[in-house]
Amino acid sequence: MANLSNINLSNKKWNETGAGLLAVGVYQDKSFTVMAQVIDDSSGGTLSNAIEIGDVKGKNGESHLFYVNDLRVLLLGLGKKEKFNSNTARLVAGKASRVAIEKKIIDLAIECFCDNDDDCQAFGEGVVLGSYQFLDYKTKTKDLFELGSATVLGCENESVLKGASIANAVCLARDLSNHPGNFSTPTKLASTARDIAEEGGMKLTVFERKEFTEMGMGGLAGVAQGTDEPPKFIIMEYMNGGGEKPKVIVGKGLTFDSGGISIKPAGKMDEMKYDMCGSSVVLGVFKALASLKPKLNVVGIIPSTENLNGGKAYKPGDILKAYNGKTIEVLNTDAEGRLILADGLSYASKHYDPEYILDFATLTGAVLVALGHVATGVMGTDDVLMEKVKRSSESTGEKVWEFPLWPEFCKQVQSKIADVKNTGAPMQAGSIAGGAFLKEFVDDSIPWVHFDIAGTAWGAKPDSVNPKGSATGWGVRLVLDMMNA
Ligand code: BES
Ligand code: MN
Ligand code: ZN
């Protein structure tokens, strides 16, 4: 894991930290943050001179390096003062970590220029997210530089530290996802769940192939037929909320998706190591619960397997029976995510009395066609819950867009010979067909939202908090915000 695990708050003055890089800010109206002003005053106007010359404009995303009394000072553009929000705070803080790494400076000091809890939290998130690199498979020393520490100055708001914990959990989600299929196996997901459960005093249950097959989880059992890698059905319970109904999150843990007999083309098939990003959301959220210890009841469920083409592999035309008793005609073995989620959602509906269920899955290529790498497609059965999702989307900057689950679409997944089929109408509304299928496995009385993260879990345009060629950890922050963790 290559990211800052901790940051600390300090009330030291700008020239007392001993850090290799000190980051402060300037707005687009050319006004300085508190510490930038002090530095400017005590250095004969070094910073304001650069503004006068015209090099420093204070735009969001800008950064300029100065040398003041043997210190490196990084002046960060904060954009328009009236537009400054938690999103800006996160990106700007991330920029400071990024510059430190680029310049191979091991310790960063950064002034917090926020004045409320939300912005301070986002700022803490940014410092840690910006420090994230995936280096586990690099062996040359020159590639292995990591940021060692970050000291936050001029701020006593503990929300900064909460943000750092949340970002740490996002980085765990990224790491699990970035590791290839021969490392992030179902067994690895289960052992990670065990580590988190131990850290957070949670209950962990893992059903093996034989057990979940006998229990009637025909979806997961069917998909797992083609692989020798042991599949798992993982359940985590964080019960710290007294008598309240649990919130349940379900994540697709497909650790490699070849498509099965309906095999995928070779180009980009490697990216299907990311097909477990839904399970990363669940594990990331539980990692954060372990460190934040909020008063909540949360259950996490991860059906996990590879989708391969072994001699016992399930075939197009096969009919499977899910955990809730419904029969499924398999018309495409590459629509496997919904089959394993069918069991996860049925299990959640039967064994808990959830306040709501959220599921996260890299479910369809079609969502990428609709929304690109910009937003997650969401569908659900409850307007109040959907509003909550949208509010948290706004406040975390993790964008969602709602698709309708109209009856016309729900009809498209009905089968002629079984209860449902795992594909919708050919070439039409593919993401909605995925949602309409999943709806069949959620008890009607339980509010539920499905998140299709196939576009957002990786491949997003890189920025200061999202490195190039990495999983994003999309969803961890949104879920924690929804739960008021
Ligand atoms: N994991 C894929 C979805 C996917 C594809 C995510 C490309 C990201 C990029 C999923 O299991 C899948 O293959 N879905 C099929 C469904 C279809 C056969 C109904 C798809 O989207 O093509
Ligand atoms: Mn597939
Ligand atoms: Zn898949």
C-alpha cells in the first residue's frame, strides 16, 4: 500500500515545521490565505511580486514553487473565493501531495484553508488520496518513492483526520482493485474481510462452494462452475447501532471475468480484473467503519468468484435457481454479475430486515456508452432512498445519474421457459435490463438502489486525487456520507 496512512494536525508556524515542502494558497481575487500572507510579509513580497508579474493567477489547479529563507513554498491556486467548496478543497490538497511526490520530497506541510467541517474533511481526504500510488509490482528503486508524512497547519478541526481515515479506506479499495486476478482472488477478498473484521470487532461469515451450493445459491454456484479457484460468499456484520435496522451493501466480487463460454474479445480483457470493484466498495466502507466506529448497523455481502471456461463451465441455455427460488435462463454467460448478485440480494432480503439495500457492480458495458467515465448509473425502487443517494452524490462529488425501471423494461427480462432470463432486449437499454433483473431478487418491501459502476470504478480522467491507470475506489465516500458514518 503506497499512500499516507496518517496525517497530523499541528499549530507550528510556517517556518517551524522542518518539512521539505510547505503548501499555502492564493485565491483568484489575488488574496492570500492566512499563512501565505505571513510568508509574503516576511519575505519582502516574494509571492505578491509573482502576482504582479502575472505568473500567479490563483486559478484552481495552479501551483507555483518559491524559495523563501531556505524553504520550498508551494503556492496553490484556490480559484474564486465564493466558489470554493469541498470539491476544491479535496483537489487542491491532493495537488500538494502530488507535487511533493513528483519532486521526491518526503515530508509535506500544508496549511488548511477551510472553515467548516465538510471542507476540512474533504481537505483531509485530498491529502491522502493525492498520495496514493500503486507500486506493489515495481522493483526498481527509482520507481518506489512514497510520501512519508503530511502535517496540516493552522487548523484544529478533527474532520481533517476523519477525511484521512475515509481516504485510507478508499485507497484500500483501489489497491484491491488494482491488484491483478492472480492476487485479488475470492480467497484474498475473504482474508481482507477477516483482517477488517478483526480490526473493527465485526462478525465475519464465509460460505465455501459446497456450503453455498447446498444452501441453494444457484447463481453463484453456476457462474463458479468453470473455475478451480475457490469461490466465496462473504458476509460482514458491523453491529454498533443498537436496535436500528441494518443498512445492507452488496458488492459484485467477480475477480476475473473472461465472459465464460460467451467469451469476451481479447482486447482489454485484462481490464476484467476490475470486475470485483463492487466488492472493493464494500470492503472500503467496512475499513472506514472499523476506524471511525460510528453508531450504525451495517451488513456487507460479497458473492465472489471468477467467470472462466473450465470443463464444468455453465453454458448458454442452462437454467439456474437462485437463493430466493426463482429460476433463471442463462442466455449469455457473460451476464454473470447479475447471477451472483441475485444470490447476494436474496440472502440480504431473507436474513435481515434491512432499512435499505445498496448494491455496487461493474455490471454492464452499456453504462459506459450512456454515461462514460463520468457518472454511475443508478436505479431503484424507492424515491426517498434515491433522493438520499443524490444528496450524498452532490456532497461528495461522486456523480450519479438515475435510469428508470419502468414496467416495459422489467418485462424484457422475463423468460419464456424460466422465471427470468439474464439478458434484456438485444442492443437496447442494457444497463436498465441489468437493474430490472436484479429487482427480481430484492424483497418488494425493502428500499433498494443499484449502482452500475462499470464506467466509474476505473478509467476516469486522471486528476490530483485520481492517478492515471488506477481504480478509483468510487462509491466508498458516497456510501459513508449516506450513512452519516
Ligand atoms: N463485467 C462486465 C461489464 C463490463 C464490461 C464492465 C466492460 C466494464 C467494461 C459484465 O459482466 C458483462 O460482461 N456484461 C455484459 C452483459 C451482456 C452480456 C448482457 C455486457 O455489458 O456486455
Ligand atoms: Mn461478464
Ligand atoms: Zn462481469
